[in-house]
Amino acid sequence: MTDLALRIQGLLERPLEALNSLPFWFALGLLFAPTLLSLFTRRSITIVATALLNFACLVLLGAGQAPEIAGPVMIVTFAASLIVALFGLHENQLWQRISGLDAKVTQVEEQMMTFLRALEGRSDLIDQRGEQARMAFEAARSALEDARKPPQPAKAAFPLSTQSAHTNPSGGAPQGSPAPPTPKA
């Protein structure tokens, strides 16, 4: 167990020495890189989490009381803030996909409404033509019924009498009218 601890300490000494030899501004940029990366996610929880992790790392480094702990803490904090920032990026990608799907659904809804409006226009046209056809059918049916009715005898406008104002002085039928039928014996 102690052998394992010594190996881990030996492995960590090299990165710690490398971190101690880095300029301050480079170390500061390395610490705040996840926070800058998380700014692109536009999610406040991701930005706050990475900022707090990086602030904690800076406080531990600034204290300088436990340099053997500060290096590993800085590495762990940086890795944690990087993971949180990458999670924020993944979350942002998911929201972009959802937004893309929402845009496609909106486009399909608009196309469907356009189709329904066109279908409604066609339906109105079909209804109008159906009404015209029904009216034509009714007119044809009434004309057929009128044609099928037996002809009614023409009614005289005035009664026929033997003596009329239009009769000849000889007592015959008025001039210009057909002669009355003669009874056959």
C-alpha cells in the first residue's frame, strides 16, 4: 500500500513541478479556460459551477500553505470544471437539436395549414359546383315533369252561344272562324 502511495506521489511530482514552473498568467488562463468555454453554453448553472470551481482552485493556490495539496487540488478542480463545461456544451447541443426539431415541426405545421387552406378552397369550389349541378338537375326534372303532363284542352275565353255579337247577319258562324260541325246522321 505504501509502495502504491509512493508511486502515485512520484507520478504527481512531475506535473506539480511543471505547474510550479508555469507563469502565473498562463496558469490563470488554464484555470479559467473551462469558465470561458462554459460562456458559450449560455447556461447560467454551468457558468456559475465552473466559476466556483476555478475560484476554489485559486483560493487554494493563493493560500500557499499546503503546496503539496494545492497541485493535485488544482488538477482535480480543473478536470471537474472541464467536465462541467463539457456537460454544458453537450446540454447546449441537445437544446440546439430540440430547437431544430421544433423549427421542423413548425415548418410541417405551416405546410399542413397551407394544404388545409387549399383543400378548403377546393371543397368550397366542389360545393359550389355541386350546388350548380343540383339546380340544373332540379330544372331538368321540372322540365321533364312538365313535358310528361298530358296536354290540357284549351278553355274558351267566353262561352259559345248561338247568337253572338260576332255572328253573320245570315245567322252563321262568324267570319274567319271555322264552320261549326254538322251533325252526322
